[in-house]
Amino acid sequence: MSKPDWAALRNEFPTLANWTYLDVARKTVPPRCQERALQEYCRDVYANAGADAWSAVNVAETRAVMARLLGAKPAEIAFTRNTTEGLNIAAHAFDLTAGDNIVLTNMEHLANIWVWKHWEAKGVEIRYAEHRNGRLTLDAFVEKMDGRTRVVSTAYVTYGNGYRVNLPALGKVCRERAIRLVVDGVQAAGILAAPLSELGADMVAIGGHKGLFGLTGSGLVYCREELVNELKTPFIKAPVAEGSAAARAHVNSQFDYVRIAHRFEAGNPNFLGIRVLRRGAEFLQSIGLPHIEQRVRELSSTCLQLLKEAGLKTLTPEAWEERAQIVNVLVPDAGGLMERLREKHRIVTNVKDNALRLSMSFFNNEEDLERAMHAIKHELAGKIATAA
């Protein structure tokens, strides 16, 4: 695959004509393919009473497209509303007993804490691997594990400073100890090229509204094929043997949740959200995830260099293997700075953990980063933050 024309691809995002957008870790701005998917859906409903828009076959085909993009099998993919729903499925899926423990981290999004808290009332302990200067090393997890650890759950890429957990190494340790590994993968999907099947995770929850160029209210959960039929919760349908009469009867049904990962789904799927996810996945495939990862690596490295030259501090690691698209900046009154950047400079950023957060995609360019850094320095007026 030839090197992408990044300038031409940037033109697929109309928002960028008016804004410097460095907040993809919150929500993406839509590419034109998203608009076309919305129009396709409406046209079919108007003209054909939803024959294509509400097609179960399209849902099945989208499942296959998402699996190819993310490096999984269609049988391992279920559609959800968002990352939290996928984590919630995982957080109710395992047979834990009083005295067991679950290891989370103290760098998690609250969504990956709330969903596990119900276990505490059942006598299951929740422990937190503690970051070391913004890094969650393998040792940070291992020191919290013991013979009663049943689940480890962590973000692949943390939402605050963007630290990337070494999932293959963590997954290996978990497998050796018969511990389930559940991952919040939303900040990595569509950015990093590593296939889901190679991460060592048992389940990965992904919202569609960031790197996958989907709508809010759409997403998916990956569940390792060997584990799918073992999961038992009050709201997951009991599995039906693949190849049985009942399973065959539902091969192309919109209610295809009686076998494999589809059993995590129930009722009508989000037909519109799934259609947009597919167009986003096809767009990403046309570029190539390895190209995207390399471009994001270049941009985030440029961002870190500009911070260093400006004398600004960050908790984002310098090594690419420990980061992705997120770079944080330690500044005084980060919330006020975020507002001024938007209102005065038309630069969209965010604030997490009391730090300004810049997050970029392949549609950004070096000029975006230089513009943002110039505006940050102007607004700080020489007030350079120091690390806490």
C-alpha cells in the first residue's frame, strides 16, 4: 500500500477548515464518509422502506468488516452502545466468590471503576495497581496479584496522559495465572495497528465515536472465541451450540444472539450506528492502520518536541511504545486555558487530571501543533508549570 496523501485526507474532514481540532481522545470530528452513510440510510428508508437500512445481512457484513480491521474473528465481535456497555458485560461475566480480588488501576476512567464496584458487596476485593510517575509498568500490576486474583482490567491507552500499557506482556502473566484480562480499548482503536487477537486480552471494549469514526451510542466488544460461551450473567442469553438447528435458524436474523459473541446483543441493533461504523472502518482500511499509527507517532513526537522547546512539562512518556495519540501539558488553570484556546484561537483541546490534553489523529498536521503551541505560550504569558 502506497504512502497516504495526508493533505488530501485532511480535506475529508470539513470541521478542519474552521477549527484546529486536538481532541480526538474525547470525540472525533466526522469525515465525509460518515455524512454519506447517514444520507444512504435516510434515502433507503424514504425510498425502500428500510429494505437495506434495516438489513440484518448488513449487520453481519459489518461485523466481518470490523473484525478484519481490528484483527479478530466475526464470531468474537458484538455490537454495543459504547465502551462502558462492553465493560459492563465483562464486569458481570465471571464467576467470582467472596475472598477473590479484581485488579484495576489508579489511572482508569471512572467508567472502568463503576462497573466493577458491585462485586465489593459480594465480598470481592478491588485493588488498584498504582502508577509510577504516570507509568503503569508490568510490575505495578504483578505486585497487586495473588492466588485469589481472578480479573485484571485496565485501559490499553490511558485517557489522561496517554500511557500505553504493555498488554501482550500483561496478558502473558494473566494467562500463566489463569486470570482474565479485560481492556478498555477505546483510545487505541483506529490509532494503533496491533490486532486484538495479539494483545493477550480476553475481552476488549471499544466505543465507536473516537478513532473508529462512528457515532456516539455505537461501539463493540471483543471476546476471545474460546471464552464466549463460558460467560454467564443474568442479561446474556444462554449459548446455543454452533451448528444446531436453533443456531442455523438465526444465521441472518437481526436477533442473531443465540450463539458465539452475538449472544451479548439483544433486540434491534443500532442499524444507523452500525452502518456508520462500517463506513468508518472501510475508510480506515483504505488508509491502512500501520500508516495511521506511523503518522500519529510522527505528530505526537513533534508535539513532545515543541513542548520541550517551550519549556513546558508533560507526564506523557517519550518512548513511542509507552504512548499513542495523547499528550498532556502541565499548566496552571488548565480549564481556563482550554476555554481561552477555544474562544480566542479556535483550538479545541480538553482537560483531564488537571492537565491540558492534546490528542491528535492522522488528519492533523504539524501546522496544527505549531498553532496550538503558539497559542498556549501566548495565553500562559511566561507562566510555565512545573511537574507536581
